[in-house]
Amino acid sequence: MKPLKAFTHMKFHAILAIGPLTMLILLSACAQVETGVLVESNTPAPVENTPAAPPTGTPTPTEIPAAEAARQLLAQQSGSALEAVTITSVEPVDWSDACLGVTQPDVMCAQVITPGYRVTLQLEGQEYVFHTDAAGVQVVPAPAPTPQVSQAILDWRFTNGDDCTTAIYTHDTLLYSDCSEEPLEGSLAFEGLRSELLGFVEKYASFEADTPAGSIVFSGNGDAQPTPAEQRMLAEWARMGVQIAQSGTASAARGLVLSWHREGGIAGFCDNVTIYLNGRADVGECRGSIEISSQRVQLTPEQLAQVYTWVDSLQSFEYEMKDPPVPDAMQLYLAFNGSGTGEASPEVIQAMQDLAAEVIEQSKPAPL
């Protein structure tokens, strides 16, 4: 093929002498040169290596459903606002089994690789780790290493036949397990467990004891030597903390010993009192069916001793009394949960009501 300049200087008659096919080829070549593109018939067109578009953005931890599910679970277990729980890190993990690498008593785990995450959370300056599946449908607290003995504030063990449960409370966490299993980590933020534990440390001196609620080894900084009833109270407290950690909720019925309600009378009473095995007593003032105020009281050693005597010796019962339907009529209701076999006499029932009235007085602020 001749250059365009040479081609344009050809004689007109020479062009006419060229055959149709040759002329078509020349015209095609001219068109290619005029547009500035020269393509060889045996060379493929070059392919540009355009870099892939950058990702639109890596999801933040709160945008990962599994991390958010763990965050919501810790908030629920601790009774805290969701905003108080922050996500520290989210690490993709292929768990070795369907239980997400967390062994639990009486739970069979399929030995299959299960994709998921290790989610680290922070609440009130404490760190919590959860294992999840990929979607966040399954969320479990991570197994925790057994702390050094020097770190333990309260070491509790309860054995009943073949059943055995143990727990270690430190300043930072609760570790609990079936006695033959790896410990699991529970939250001390729930129901104010941490503040109560630190209050025990300040009040009581160190001791070891075997109680009906389990054996206990306690390391305290206080001067008070706990009575047998107070030693049992600490064991009952430890047991209730494990029950809360296992279920993730604080049931109002858990550990409930006595529930008392009075309404009416000349004074227009409307009071509720609930007493628990761990020594707590909640006092509520009501109006109709609505509770308008609530106070928490810790039973005295003498009151604890009396309550535990009733629990161990008496069977459960309910008692109700209603005056005739006249103005200022009084209504009383009492429910008791016991583990004994004896029946409560009228004198004992009256003593229980007297205890409830004492607790109401203890809940009132001291006069100035």
C-alpha cells in the first residue's frame, strides 16, 4: 500500500485501469490512514489492563450482624443500655465445631467447620469475648482461663449427688462451670453483682466454710467475722450469680423465699415485700396494682438466721386473709418457698409477717 500522498497524485486514467477488488482494498487503506488507525490483519487489538474499581467500603464492626448480636446480648445480660457496650474488635474465625469452640455440659457438638467471628466487647472498663456464627444467630461467651488463686475473691463449689457446680469470682469477672468442664465467663455487671461483691470485700474478713448452699473460700479486707448465716448468705449469693450467668436473665422468682402484700386499713397501706435466699429484701410501695417506689434492704444476721431456719424446716405454702368488705378493710397475702417438710403454724405465719413489717421499717430513711 502506498502512502496517502503518493496515492492522491495518481493519474485519473491509471485509477480507472485498476480492477474493482484492488480498488476496494486501496479505498479501505485510505480510510484507515485518514482516521489515524493502522490495524494489521494478523495482530489482535490491544486490550487495556484497567484496574478493578476499589471496594465501596469495608463494613464497620456495628454493620456486621454477628458483632451487633453479641453487643445486644451483653447489654441484655448486664442490664445495661446498649450504648454502654462498645465493640473493640471483630475477628473472622473458622470454629472447629458447631458449638463454636465452647464446650458446655450435656451439649453434643457436631464436628464440622463453622465460620463465624470472635467478638471483643467493652463494658464499664471490662472486656468480654463472645464466639458467634457467621450470621450472629448463635452467640456464646468465650471460655475463660482459670485465674490464679491469688486473684480469686470468692471460690464456691456446690455438690449434690452427681451434680457439681463451681464458680470463681474475681474483681473483674465470674468464671463458672460444671466441675469437670472448662470454665465459662459470666458478667458481673448484671444486677449490680460487682458492686455487691466489692461491698462484701470491704465488710467481711477472710474465711472458709461449708454451708447448706455449698463450700466457700472468701478473701476479704474487712473486720467483720461473718456469722454462719452470713457465710451461707455469701454462698447463696454466689449460686444466684451463676444462675444469672447461665440463663442471661435475672428472674424475679429465682431464690425467692417470701413474698408478702398488705393493702387497706385505716392507714391506707399498700406494701410489697420480697425476700431472697441471698439476703436481699425488696420493699415496694404501691397504689392499686402499680408499684410507685422500691427500695432494697440487706437482712441482718439475725433475720438471715431466722429465714434459713424456716427454709430448711418448712414446706412451701400460701396464706391469705381478707376482712369483710367494709371501709378500711385489710387484705394480707403471704407466699413462702421452703425445702423442708414441716407445716407452718399460725405463730410462724405471724412471725413471717412481722419480719416483713420490720424490713419495711428498715427501708425508710433514718430521721435527721
